[in-house]
Amino acid sequence: MDVQRRDPTFAKLRVYPSSDFIAVYGRQLANDLSVSGQTGRVDEEYRAQRIEIPVRRSRPGVIVAVDAEDSSALLWVSFESRCASADCAFGFLQGDDGRFRLSQVPVFDGYSSGTVYRKRIAPRKVMEKTTLYSKTSSTSVYFTTRGAVLPVALEIKKRKTVRVETIVAPQQGVRPGQTPSAE
């Protein structure tokens, strides 16, 4: 079944990430350095703000735009009802195997570029942009760098319904003294 032929604007289609991920954006507010006279130590105070956008595996996303990048399809997926444009959506780039992998994160003015974490915020869970080489092109997508090399891909949940009508032939059995008749 061709999804785009049945729903050309992708209005009804919902996609899901293959794993939980969190996009984190930070900005520095103030940095203060002071020397304490009593203890003789240097005290450094750092104040900052950060935005965290957690995207759970069970959260449905809608495709808000379709672009092309390096002869590959780029889907802009929004996981928020307030976002209806590619400016606030996540970009998923199609690889040679047909899977769409996380390639771009939204940009916020005044904040640093987004850091992507897989499942939780921890130094071991940082995902880095890694070049994915193939026969036709090389694209840059987010992968985990420690342990198993895993991307965040898009999934479409499908429900397959098979309806089977069963016809049971009547059977009476053969009683003692009866001979089977050919009908």
C-alpha cells in the first residue's frame, strides 16, 4: 500500500520515533568569579538556562513538510500540536535502506545548537552527528557513540487484519453396518 497515494498531505498519518530521545539547548546568563579572603579559595558561579525537549517512543508525530537533501528525502516531523512548520520540527533523512533517521533538530534564537541524548541526559548517552556512507550519497545523522551504534529512526505502526471464513463440512461418521455412499 502506497501511503502517499492515499494521503498526499500526510494529514492522517502518524509516525513514532524508534527510541526515546531528548534535545537540550543551553545558554549562559552570568559568570562570576570571586576570591574568598577567609578560606583562600576561588569561587566560581555560573548561571544558565536550558530548554529540554523530551520525545518519548510512544509520542505520535505528524509530517509537516517534505524536502530533499543530497538526493534523499527529508521529512520534517512535529511532535507538538503547536508546531505546524519546519522551523520547529525535527528533520529525519532517508537512507539507502529506506529508514528515516534523525538528522536535524530545531534551532532556538539565543541558545546553543541542540545536543541530542538517547533515553536520558547522561554523558554516555550523547548522540553525535556521524556521516552515514552509502553507495549513492553520504549523509550526516545522529548516532550514539558509545556501545552499540544506534540511530533514532521513524516507525509507522501498522495493523494487519486477516479475515478468514471457515467452512466446516458436515460429518456424520459411519455407523456399524453402514457402507459409505458416493455422492
